Amino acid sequence: MLVCASKALTTIFTSARGHAMTTFNRIFTTERLLQIIVILAATVAMKLMG
């Protein structure tokens, strides 16, 4: 479901922004963005516990 939403957003952004968004999408894949979100969530959780 997350991948489907991501693909829909990618389509919207690519049509809206063109080449710049295509470059962005090449660098920040769905997997990479999920890794960033997980790391940020873990960091926030550790700050709250400590």
C-alpha cells in the first residue's frame, strides 16, 4: 500500500516538476526513504527514553 502511494506521488511530482523530480527520485528510492524514516523514529524513541 505504501509503495502504491509512493508511485502515485512520484507520478504527480514527475509530471509537475519534470527533470529535477526525476533526479530526486533516482537518488531517493522508496527503500532509502523508508530507511531514513526508521532511523529518525529510532532516534526520537531513544531521546524520549533517555
